[in-house]
Amino acid sequence: MLNDPLFWQNKLLAQMNDEEWEALCDGCGKCCLAKVIDDDTDKLYFTDISCQLLNQKSCQCSDYPNRFTKVDDCVKISLAHRESFQWLPPSCAYRRLDEGRGLPIWHPLRHGGKKSQMHKVGASIRGKTISETAINGDLQDFIAWWPLDECED
């Protein structure tokens, strides 16, 4: 149980313990979307293709403890890998707090840990993705703009 229910307002990312760090994740699933980088511009694009381990209803990894051994390009979100924050969607709590912004109004920490508001406003991947195991074609054919939506924060 979190000692400070408003810890994200009172601590820097570097001051958070493991429980607080994990609690920041809203569970939207957007970080588990395949991404494409334009070779000419180095611009990052999200797709609507989800990792094979992502449960598209719960928006959670189906094998979180073993994700790094099962998915070669799975990235650990940590301050030690701060450069990976640029790969996170603009709505991500880690990215937002790192940029000096607060949590969006729909974030589960603002709703007693419940994700219903996040799903209600469309801030998660629920109902929007295709598993990487079910696609044919190039990732460029699946570029999506909705992951960049911050859903009225």
C-alpha cells in the first residue's frame, strides 16, 4: 500500500520507490505498440499493432515477469533508460512527470486505482489494436495517430 496517496506531486521520479514507480503506470498499453521510425527524418510513429504478450482487453502484459526474455525489443522504463521516454506516448505518466507535467485527470491514481475512467475516455489501447501475430504487411501500413491523443488532461 502506498504511504503517500499523492506521491507523484511530492516526489521527483528519482525519489520514488519501486512500488510508487510501478503505480505510475496507468496500464494503457500504448508503450506496447509497435513503432516505426522514418529513415529520412528519424520521426517516430506509433502503429495500432500490439505486442504478442499484450492482453487487448485488460491492456496488461500477459507475462510481465518474463517479458524481456520473450520479447527481444521490450524496453524497461526506468531512469537508467531515460532516452526511452521519447518512445512513450505523450499521455504516459513517466514522460509527463519527467517533462514537468502532472498526471492526466483520467489516470487511475486519481481514481482510487481504478482504470474505468481511462478506458471511458479512450486513453487505453482497448478495442483499438491488432496483435502482431495477426498482421500481414509492413508496419508502415498500420500507422495510427490515436496513441498521441492525450485525452483531455
